[in-house]
Amino acid sequence: MRVGPPTRAEVLMKIEAMRAATESREAVAAWAMTIIEDDSVEVTDSVVWKVLKNLGAVDMPGIDRPYLYADEDFSDWERNLK
């Protein structure tokens, strides 16, 4: 159970873990969704909120590629969080 919203550093670590294949896309998406769906957690950082919403869908298939989001998306999210 979370005490508060994730920090930018925590979200960055999740993206890095997914890129390094130490956490699966499914695990990262599930993590993000637990925060998104928890009404007791108020995410006030708009950048964190936007990236969390994207991470919640990171395991979804794309129309013309295996996944909706790819490495270039992850790079953009990382830049925005830094």
C-alpha cells in the first residue's frame, strides 16, 4: 500500500527496469494502474500523472507493432521526467 504518489525518480526507475527487462511490461502496467485507480493517492505532478497513464497501457498491443509504446516513447517520457 502506497503512502503517497510516486516521485519522478520512482517512475524513472520503473521505465529503466522495463527497458532493462528486469521488470516486465505487464508488471509495470499493473504497478501504474494500482496508483491510477487508488483514489487515496493524489498525483499533483502533471508530468508524473501523464507518464503513469501511459505506463498503465505499456503492455497493450499496437495495431502495426507488438506494443502500443516503444523505446522512442520511453525516451520521451524519461526526458520529461528529468
